[in-house]
Amino acid sequence: MTDEFEVRRIAGRCYVKNASYFLVEWKGYSISDNTWECKGNLLGNSNLITNFLRAYRNENPGKAITRHETLLLKDTYDAKRPTGDEKPDSVHGTAKKSTRKANNKAKTTTTKPKKRSPARNESTSSVFDFDPSLSPLSSSESLDIDSSSEVSTSNEIMASNELVESARPKKKVRKMLPMVVPAGDSPVSERQTPNHIDAETERELALIRSSLKPSKLQSLRRRHGLIISPDGVMTFDKVYPPVSVVNDRDDTAFPESFVYIDRLIFHAAVPKPDSAFLSGCECIGRCRNVRGEPYCHEDNPYTNHGRLALTHSGAIYECNSACACSPRNCPNRVVQRGRKVELEIFKTAKKGWGVRAKTDIKKNTFVEEYLGEVITEEEGSIRGKVYDKIGLSYLFDMDLADGDDQKYVIDSYVFGNSSHFFNHSCRPNLIVYGVFYDSMDPSFHRLAFFSNQDILAGEELTFDYTGTNTADDTLSKKFPCHCGSDNCRNWIHI
């Protein structure tokens, strides 16, 4: 007979015989009943480890964390350390994967530990939550957004921590679900098309487009405007590696309203990042990683060639402006250095505009960052309702912070880069990761696309909008899928 125990939080980490162990505080028990569990016993509950590391950095600002250093949170109890000879599951059990990541909980099924007794005079109902107010956003180039827009004045609030109200696109069916659906595939029975938009909807869209001050909007348009090269190829000016535009299928013009950007821009309601709250490593030159030496940071996500490590999962934490290592040579700076592959936006047969590789791309290569205007959850709710009317949206959640901690959405309806045109596929060749390098706030992170297979030149770049291999008929909308893959689900359920 086995009992089930729930993890409250991870409060420590140590290494024994080159194996990592984590100090677990158990919900409903005193901290004197803490136990050390090997990493394998957590069975993929990496969000618990991530929260622990964030909390430790928050308690120790400016302290560099080395790989094999023992770490303990304040106000915890250091239980008897493991010897390294234990077998997984033999002492304390194995953590089950949480069915709702938003709870940040994990359970174990095991024989009841000795000494364990219900906690007294201690709150056991709460689960560890990182307080974003203790670690504001860090510095990053940004543009001011005009706060005079009527759209930005609404006080509408999200009604659910799991799914957003049905009045807007379902933007959290799975982690990092965007809504990028061609208007021609709208499920709305009386949808409006770009050629048949009523006056009220056009007014609402105009308000969204006018959120940026006219002078700065024109400056952005000039910075990376479309130009025609001597050989007749259209490319975005001052964008390298080049991003070209081609339509050899019909006479459809490239969207005039689209403004190419090379960095995030921030709405007036979104606080600007502040680098003063970053902590970094103290490495000189390259971070310690060469030829079998351990990295100076936890779970370095990249190989020495700058590709995603085969064993990496979860969020990516890169070195930042507070680190002493070289911005040019550190192997833990990939996304922040920008795109390194040449891309082409092209007109597809059934999916509107798409993007394809101009050169071969190796598996696990960083391809592109999702850029746009960073807006609040509330603003995203308002814009989503407007986009619903025309059957499209380019809203992408910054949703590594679950539930009430989620604050921001990236909207690339007006401002974006090539990722604005990435299409859906049921067999995608790209996967999205949350990346931290200019912020310690869990509600603010970058969205980066990596290749999940070798990609040939000329192959279209796609990702799965829903993040699942199965259709969910309980969701309110579905759109015809035209991906053409051999495992096509026929519908995009949202």
C-alpha cells in the first residue's frame, strides 16, 4: 500500500558523487520532515527546480551560482544529506508529473517516510510562488508607446487562470499558444474579411494601429522598409541576415500595414526593463564550459556550437548584461545575439504568406525570435475581441508564469519580424522556448523558435499552434488545417 504526498516547494540543492539532489518541503508536514530527493525522482517537474533557482537568486542578488555548489533557501531545514548510494525510489519516492502546471505542485507515491508528522502552527496550504515585484524587468532597448489610445484605457480583467473568456481567441489551450489564423479560415459564420470590415471594427483596428506615436511609427517604417535590389528582389532594409519577400503565385501585394522591427517595443502600460535587478556570473572571457569542465551556471542549454543541447528541456536562462563573461565568446548567449539564418517570406497556395529557409538549418539551431508589441493581459483581451471579428490574431502569451502571475502578451498584428508569418503544421519543424536574458521576472521572457530537425533550403518553417497532437472538441473554435503533413489533424482546435 502506498501513500501520496504533495511537494510544497524545493528549498535546496546539493551534489553528491556528481549527482544532483534537491531538498523537498512537503505540503502538510513540518520542515523538520524535509527530505533530499535525487533529480530523477522529480520525473520532469522542472518548474519546481526553476522556481527554486529563481527564489535563491532573489535571496542572494549578485551572487554567482556555480554548478556544484550547495544551495539552501532561508528559513528551511537542512535534512540529513544523501550518501549518493541510494537507488531512485528506494528512500523517499518519485514525484509525479503535475497535471496542472499552474499549481506548481508535484506528488509522490511512496511508503510513508519515517518521522513524518503533520505540521503545527505552519501554513501548509500554499505553494511556493515567486514574487515578481522583487525582481522587476531588466534593461532592453524599447520604444515608447502613446498612452492616448482608447484601447489602452479599458479595465477589463481576465476571468480564468486556465482559459481566457470565450469572447477572445483561446490563447492558452497549451503553453505558448498564439492565435495566427488566416481570415479566410475564420470559423465565424458571419465573419468580416479585410475587404468587408464594418465602420466600428475599422475604428477599433485604427486605434490599435495608432497606439504608437506617429513620428516613431514613421521612424520604424523607414528603418526597415521594403526595398528592391538591382536584381529585382524585395528585402527589408538594414536587416541581416537578409529577409526577402517573394510572390510568384499571384498578384497579392505584401501587407502595407506591416512594420518590420528588430526588437520588442513596449506599450505605455508595460514597465520598461531595469538591468539593476539582474545578477550574473563572474567568469572571465568564456564561461567555464570547455572540454568536459562544468558550466558556471545551472543546466547550460547550449552546446559549444551554439545549438540547443539534446538533453535540455524547459525554460532557457542565458547570461546577461550583469555577467562578467564576454558577450561575444560566451556559449550561453545565443538568442540575444539574434538570428543567424537567412529567411524568405513567400506566398503559399492555401495559407496566405509563409516563411521558408534560404539555407540548410541544422537541428536544434536558433531560427528566430517572436517580436512585436508587448502589451498587458488586459489589453490583449480587448484586442483579441477586435481580432475575433475579422478572424485573425497575432497574440502570443508570455505564459511561463502561470495563473495570476501572467502579465504580458506579444502582439505582432502591426509590428513584427519574419515570425509574424510562420504557419501552423501538425508536423512542425520548429519548437518554441521561453528565454530569459534581460529579466528575472518570470512574467517577462523572450519567445524563441528552434529547429527540431534538420531543415533543407526552400523548406517552409512551421510550428504547432496548439502544442498538442490530439484534437480537443471541447474547445469553442476550429479552423481548417492546410499543413499537408502525413499526420494532419484536419482542424486547428483553439
